[in-house]
Amino acid sequence: MLLADIFQHIRKENPLCIDNDLAQIIECITYINPHPQNNEKTEIIHEFPLSFKNEPSPLLTFCVLTKNEERCIQRCIQSIYNHADEIIVIDTGSTDNTLEVIRSEFEGIRIYNKEWTNDFSDIRNYALNLATYTWVFFLDADEYMKPESLDTLKDTLKLAEMIEDQCYCLSPSILDLNGNRYTNTQRILNKKFDFYYTGRVHEEPKSHRFNKVFDIGLSLTIFHDGYEQNIYLNKRKAERNMNMIKLMLNEEPNNLKWNYYHARALLRYQQAPEEYEAEQELLRVSVTVNKYTSRSLILLGQLYCKRADIMNLKKIIALIKESNTFVPQVDLMYLEMALNLMLVLTRMNTIRNEAEKLIGGINNSLIHSRNKHLKNIAGLYSFHMADFNKITDFLTSNENSLNEIPIIHEEIASSLNLLDRMKHKLSQIY
């Protein structure tokens, strides 16, 4: 079975001649990246459904990585316990009751202790070597799954085993507490491809036998709460990750991956020196086409939005449109809308400042001899710009009355009513 055939099916082009049960399993595949190319005109093998059904279900090892996770280890293992042929726990030095919870709550769990060496790839490679079965599913202790979602996993693995022309990983998505969903997780591996992990942090699998590793997305969700703010701060994950990124910068100085991740980590500090350093690293990554070009361009765009740096934001949007790298349309639209908003506010500020010079000038108006109409519209500009000090200057003088220009009075009153309703809605959320 060719990977390109499955890709054609999930794109609804030239669908496979298969029965409904197998079609539903293929529908569990959400994407294949990069897109497999098949230049040969292949004929669909009608025996494929029959051979699929006759194949035995593959055996699966879950590898759980943990350190000081008594808070959540029971939840993690319970969620996979009835769907695993083997569960291996790799502990890197727990000093709490993590291991006691495992031993008291579950039978048959293989526990190994591995010294932490500031290297996640080292831990994952150690686990790969210990796994008994060919299929290996990595799960962190602060992650869990809905058990019923795993009911069709074995059939999905059986389908994947029939792909005979490419090396691949399977990627469930990860959903965190903030509603962010991450793809390209590469959590499910087949050891027949001779995989190994690289990178102390933000580690990724590579194959000793293949130059290219395809990523196959699955409609399977891993739930994660390890980056919830209190947990994240208590476990000092940011400091830990930054230290490992710096080690990788020294070990692989020409790998732009580490410039990107270093810049991303620096931007968390939100201070001028770190922001400037991050900007320079992102510019370095974005000038060449590589795996991290689009991500760097988006981070630069977000940085310039924060600074209200119109000139550089224009340059980034132009680079995105001119470059060969892929940037999601939704992200480009966000940057363009942010730019337009900044341009509008800048223009409004310029016009208001020009109006302010005229307010106290010669009274030659055909609308109001004391220029009260100009004061009112300047005040309305200030209101929409959230410049509340200027609103006071323009709209609260003794000689000024909003009631004399009802349309402005009504618009401000309507806006205040909207803000009040927004405040009520936000109080319900937070």
C-alpha cells in the first residue's frame, strides 16, 4: 500500500475502493506532511480490504516519562491501562510519591530509573531500547487520554503497517488547558524504521535508514496540563528549557532550529534587551528558507504588533507574501488586520492633533462660532483611541455640551453601554 494512495483518499480525490469500516479508519488520518508524491498511475488492489481484515492486531508499548508527578501519574496511566500491551515508566529522579502511586494502583508496570542528563532525547532513546513491541507510544506523566478514544488505535496501527514505501511517524494532537492544539507531535513510532531522537529539548525522531520522515496526523487527542501557569512556574520548566536550548546552541551553532527556539524563549521575558536579542535571532532565521522560517516571520510580526512598529510590520507582511515558505492564511490575516488598525489609529491621532491647533484659532466656522463641533468630534476620536485624558480636555469644559450635537452624545452613550455589557460578560468568564 502506498502512502500516496491514502493521501489521495483523505483529500477525497480518487478514493480507495474499500468498505465502510476501513474507510472510517482511514478517516482518522487528518493530514500527511509533507505531501507524498506518486507519479505512477496505480490501480487499487481490490484484495486490500480482505488482507487488512486478516492481519493480526499489532502490539503496543506505552512509554511514560516522569519525575515528581504524584499529582497526575494515576490519571495518566489509568487512561491507557486497558489499551496497552505493555507500559514502561522511565523515572528521572522522583523524590515524591510518584513511584509509590504506580506500584500501589497498577499491576504489570515496568519501572526504570534513569539519571537526568539535561537531555530529553537521551531519555526517549533509552525508552525505545527497552520497549518490547514494535509500536511505541510516548506519553508524558502530565498528559492523559480519553480511554474510549483509543478503541480504534490498533486498527489504525494495522493500516499504517501496510504502508510499504515510506518512513513515517504518527501524530495525535495535544490539547492544553488554554485551548491550544498542537500537531506534528510524532508520538507514535514503529521501531522497524530504526528511529532515534535528537535534541536535548524540542526533540524530534529521525531514522538511521531513511532521510525523510513523513508525519501522519491522527484525530486522536492527548490532553495536557503541565504548562498550566502555577504548575509551569513551580516546576521551573522555563528555566530548565532555556538551559537546554543554550546547550544546543553551543553544540549545534549552525542549526537555525536553536536560534528560533532561543528567540521564542527570550520573548517570554518581555524585557527590552531580551526582545532585541530575540529579534536579531529571528531575523537570522527568516532570511533563508528553512523549517523555521514561517514560525520566525510570525514571531517577528507579533513582536512588531506589540511595539506598534508599523514600518517593520509592513516589511514582515511583504516578506511573508513574497517568500516560498508556508504561513497559514489566518495568521497573515491577523497581521494585516493589526497593521490596518495601527494605520487607522495613527491617522486618527494625526488628524486630531491638527484639529486641536484649530480649536482655539479664528472663529470663522460656518457650523459653530466657537468651534464646539470640532471639540466634540476631537473628543469622539479620543474616545475611540482610548485616550481618556484628551477626552477630558475636549468634552468637559463649562462651555461644551454634548447635547448640542446629539449624534456624538448617542455614539458615546452607546459605546459606554457596550463596554458595560462587555465588563459583565468578562466577569462571568474570569
